[in-house]
Amino acid sequence: MGAVRPGMCLFPSALMTLATMTSLAFAGTPGVVPASPKDQVVIDANGDGRGDTPGSLQVVEGRVGENEVDADEVRYCVPFVLNDDEAARIAASGDPVTLHVYLVSKMNTTGGSVAVFGLTNHVGEGVTIDDFQAAAVVVKALAVTDTSPGGGFIAVDATTFVKGEVGKGARVIAFRFEFRPRPSPMDGKINRFVFRTADSVNPPFLRYE
Ligand SMILES: [Ca+2]
Ligand SMILES: [Ca+2]
């Protein structure tokens, strides 16, 4: 371990390290895609089963369930933007793609759960009020239940959905989180799950192998 002398150039070794890391990344190490900061909650404030109220632009709580006591169903929509390299690796790989979301807390969720949906043919990176009810397929029905521990990440296998969308040429992969049962309990309480968003610590991410 020689001391660094004046004039000694460290750049070549740094370059070597970068080259090594890059080649490792293409040798099958996992890739991580962070959630788009355009993630959003969407609310059905008049109970007709359609979204009509977006959340604030920077939402730090991904609420799923009731936004108010026995009213205002809220769903969390989270897009992920893939670059061409990421899409190519996902398309070529036979390994799983998993969605990771951090469950912050549960509020009166006995008997309740969260179903994760994949928005099919989603256009653009943004979330609109129509994404509340936009066409989607079930990724996992009981992704989160009342027995899921709060304060940690939940992993959901999203391989089939993600590879399907990538296979259609999609570069934005969007998910929607919904509370079950519907309607939620009319129990005089707020029933909901809360997840971290892209604008908070421990944001959602996609992981591929
Ligand atoms: Ca509505
Ligand atoms: Ca309630």
C-alpha cells in the first residue's frame, strides 16, 4: 500500500474499476429501476367507481383504501420507465422481475388486503385520473394482507406482466394498488394501507436478474 505521491495518477485504476463494474453489470448482476417521480394517488370522491381527483403532485404517502372515513376510495399508481438496455435485458432473461414496495403502515385493515394490478398498454410516464379504472390485469391478488408486517419492503413477482408489456414495445411499466374488499368496510373508521412513494425514502423499485 504505497502512499500517494505528488503527481501520481490515480485515474487509470479508477477507470479499470469502472470497466470491471460495467462488465459485471452485463454479466447477469441484478438491475434496479427506481419508480418514476410521476407516481400518484387517484381518488374516486363521488363513489361511482371512476377516478375524479388526483393527489398532490408530490405525494409521499401511497395511500390505498379509504382517503376519508368510509369514503373516497384512493388507489396508488406507480410507473417505471425502462431504457432500451433495461428492456432488452428483461426481454432476454428467463429470470424473475419483482416489484418492491415499502409498506409503511396499516390502518384498520383486519380482513383487508391490497391487490396489485398491471396497467396494460399504459401510455406515457404520467398518471391520470383515468388510471383509477384503466384496463389492467391482476399481478397479485393478495400482495399485502393485514398480517403483512409494516415497516419493510414487500416483493411481488411481476415477471409475466412486465415481460408481456416489454414484449409489446412498452418502455413505461405501470402498476396500480387497490384495496380489497370493495366496497371497503362501512365501519366508521378509515381502512387503508400506506406505502412509500418515489418522493420519500425507500421508494418503490423494479428488480430484474
Ligand atoms: Ca368518481
Ligand atoms: Ca371504513
